[in-house]
Amino acid sequence: MDLFSYQEAEAPRARLLADRMRPRTLDEYIGQEHIIGEGKLLRRAIEGDQVSSVLLYGPPGCGKTTLANIISLRTAGEFVKLNAVDASVKDVREVIDLARTNKAMYGKKTILFLDEVHRFNTARQDALLPAVEQGIIIFIGATTENPFHHVNGALLSRSTLFQLQPLGEEHAYEAMRRALNDRERGLGFMDLQVDEDALRHIAAMAGGDIRRALNAVELAAVTTPSEHDGSVKITLEVAQESIRKPSIRADLSTQYDVLSAFHKSVRGSSDAALFWFLYAVEKLGMDPMTFIRRLIVACSEDIGLANPQAMIQAVTAMDAYHKIGWPEAKYNISQAILFAVESPKSNAAAIAIGNAEAAIERAGGAQVPLHLRDTHYRGAEQLGHEGYKYPHDFPNHFVKQQYLPDALGSMTFYKATEQGMEDKIRQNQQKRKGKD
């Protein structure tokens, strides 16, 4: 448990630049104008020390913890920080007991900031509920994961959700400029000559993560040899050595979102599906099988009989992946993806499944009509298992007869569309209907 007030250390420059430059006021805060801009609800609550229980949801480095720190400096109450990675139910109960004492004896409120709340399991989240409901603590949770997936519904409903957006290059650039000009907390005490393209490169590579950008510019400043006049020159080459690869967010929620974008691109006949597949596998490190499985499903859910070959392509790509592995199978899987993208689309099979399942619910216990029951044993006719018409004995190998339980009669579940090969099926359906 960490009761903290964020006072300046005796040797502030011993701390990392990102920590030293952490905003202390809302005016210093960078980005998120949609929730803390002038006149916004959260800004008014922070400035008036009237913050209620909230959840802060957003990617790493977007300012969730910084916002909590600002609240800690503005509040007259106790501010307690826990990290869900190492906190236990015992820690939570200690905070609640402290909060109950502060409220009863001193009339003082307690704010609990729980970082990475998605790491708390259901039991530990449940331990917070009574105290939040009774107003014993004010809860502030921070998470990089979708709270609707990882936070108890009861706790979520008792908190106001604020979604923080990813920060961009301009935000990282602004933060670095501030640090370079700040003599007290930043790097302004040094004689730095920083090329513009060096700052722009770091900002681009940081991927909107201000902490990463500041760490990189500090690394460049303290490791670059001084010139003869004592100045330090940070060039593009130095910047490239200080930060090499863009920061890519690959948490579980992002993986679900990318997979969703992939499937919706296939359904929408967009080759963006190929982009999302390669991005996920080669940049996020996701398993190609995750996308192959989704592709196989899409070939029935969104293409179906409009182009049955799409399913064959997808399953063959899966077989190729198992036999030759990655990255060689990239070509086979990409071919199957593009085949599905360019195929005519139909959801008639998916609708038929829904219609059939709804009929099952309506029918209850379905009885097989007598003429459809098994007759491959002696005595079947005595039980009334007769009357079946063999379709191949009739013209066009079709004859009208009942195939559903009596309660459902002659319902039809599958209605073919005019898409691709399904149009031929539709014409055959119409022909059979004309014989009814």
C-alpha cells in the first residue's frame, strides 16, 4: 500500500526524465481534451475536489496514472495507490478500514487509485463493492483492457467510465519540447542542440507513448559525447540509436479488435483483411491459426453457397500452414483470404441456422413423422413406418412430402440469394416450389 503525495525529491535529477516531467496540474497535462478540456465534467470535478468513482480506460502511456497523480495533488482527502499486479484482498481491506476510520473520526474522504484493475480477479473486485456502494471510498481504476470484458459489471455500473484516446506524435513532440526548455525538472540545464528531424523521429517511433519519448530523448542527451564547447548535439542518427522500433500495443482487447477488423473486412469485400492479418501476425505476434479459423467461419457465415470454393481454399490454407509452417504459408493463407474477399457474399446459410434454431425452440420435443422413420428391420411396417416416397423414382429426382415434425409442417429455413452460385440454387428452389 502506497500513501503518496508526489513531493520533489532531494535530488530530482536522479529520477528519470519522464518521472520528473510528469504534469502536476491540469494545465500541464497533454492531450485528452475531450474529457479534461475547459468546462468538461471530469475537469470540473477535479478542480472542485468532487471526483466520484471513475474508471480510466486507454492504451499505455496515454496519461491515466498522470491524471490520478493530479487528482492526488488536488484533493484534501487521503489518496491511496495500489497496483493490482501485487495487491491482495488484505491490502484492499486495510484501505477500506483506514477509509472508514478517516470518515468516522475526521470526516475525511479516501480515494483509492487501483492501477491495472483488470489484473484483479472477480473475488478481489467484489471486495471493493460494499465500500464503494456505501461511499466509504472513492474508487479510481485504470486499465488498458476493455473494462466491459475485465471489470465486474457491478463495479463498472457504480463508476463513471472515461475513455482516454491514444496520444499522437504531436503530443510526444510537445512533451519533449517542454522537457528541453525546463531548467528545473527537464533538460534545460544542459547545453543541448537537438535537430528537428531527431525530435520528429523519436516522436514517430514512440507511438504516442510520452514516457517512451522522454526516456529516449534523455538517453540521447546523457550518452552523447560533448562537443569542444561543452554542448551536446543530438542528430537524427543519435535519435535512431536511442529509439529503434515503434511501440505497438498488443494487449488482449487490441487482439480482439484486430480480429474483428479482419472478419469485417472479409465480409465487406475489402482487401484490408490482408493488412490486418499480416499486421497482427508480423507486428503483434498473433497466431496465424487464429485468423485461419476465423476465415473458415467467414466462408460459411458470410459467403456460404454463393461460392463454396471459398471454404475449400480456407481449409487447404490451414492444411498448408500445418505442413510447411510460417512464413512460407503466408502465401497460401493470403491467397485464401483474397479469394474470400473477392467472392460474392451471402449470409443465407447463417439466416437458415437461425431460422432452424428458432423452430427447434418452438417445436419442443420433435417427433419424427412415421414415413421418415427407420424401416431397416422386421416389423417396421406394423409400427406404421411406411409411406416414404423415394425422390429418385420421380421426375427431376424430386417429390413433395413432409420432412419436418407435424408441429412445423412445411416450413423452409434456407432462402437462397441471387449472389454467385447461390442464384442457381435459388432458381432450383423456385422450380421445386412451382411443383408444390
